[in-house]
Amino acid sequence: MQKKNFSFANLLTLMRITFIPLIILFMFIPTTWAAWTALILFSIAGFTDFLDGWVARITHQISSLGRFLDPIADKLLIASVLFCFVATDRVNYITILPALAILLREILISGLREFLAEEQIKLPVTWLAKWKTTIQMFAMGFLIIGDYGPTWIPVVAIGSILLWIAAVVTVMTGWDYLKNSIKYIL
């Protein structure tokens, strides 16, 4: 069991966590090269979100450490980049609302999973939640580039629209998780 903790899948998850400070650093440097570097690092981190679970399943190296670290890595990445959007003015006041909805849902579901784990009840990830994550990652990628993207593409508008779509799906999946868990809470 100890060997599974040092699996390739868990190393991918740890890599995602170590990329976060670099992404944040480059987001605070107001230049085109820094925005593109942040996007590349964010894209790699986002891809490891898919890859670590897939690798763990096909290599039969699913571990308790991986089940623990993966959602933490996801939430750290999402929350830190959302905060950076606000801090670096990459989103306007209206676009802060979907970012807030996404952040609040992440906190709610994390707390819900922790509560249910104490009751030894699993809350599996739904396909809609996987789509939410995909839309969210694309939205955040567009917003990381922001005004440093190609001028012939409305990068910020695309990112903002995708973030709103992700927020709607976020609320839907959050409600679904809560509805399916309420019988264990009350």
C-alpha cells in the first residue's frame, strides 16, 4: 500500500499543486509572455487533473493519498486562479458573480464530502460535474490570457461567457449533490 502513495498518478497530482505558485506568479506579471506562460502551466495542470485519475485506474494504483490529494489539488488550482482574476482585474464586476458561485460550490461540496466520509458514505463525481470542470478550465484559460490574446478573437468575452456557463452547471451539480446527500445529513 505504501508503494501506491509514490505512484506516477500521485506525482502528477503533486505536480499540479507545485504549478500553482508559478501560475500565480506569471499572472501578476503584466506582459504577454507571462500570460502565455501562465496559460501553458495552467493547461498542463488542468490536463494532469484528467491524467492522474486515468493513470491510477489503468495501472491499478488507486490510493487513499490520491483520493485525498486530487480534490484538494483541484480546489487549490481553481480557487487561486479565481482570486488572481479579481486581483489582476482580469474579470469585471459582473464576472465576479460566477467566480464566486464556483468558489462557494467547491467549499460546500468539500465540506459535504468530508461530512459524508465520516459517515462512510461516498459521493461519486457525476458526468455533469466532469463537464463543469472542463468548461470551467476552458473559461479560466481564456481569462488567463485576457487582453494578451489575439486581438481578432474576443478572448475576454469568450472566457466570461464560458465562466457563466460553468457557474450555471456548477450550481446544478452542487444542488444535485446536496439533494442526493440530504437524507444523510438530516
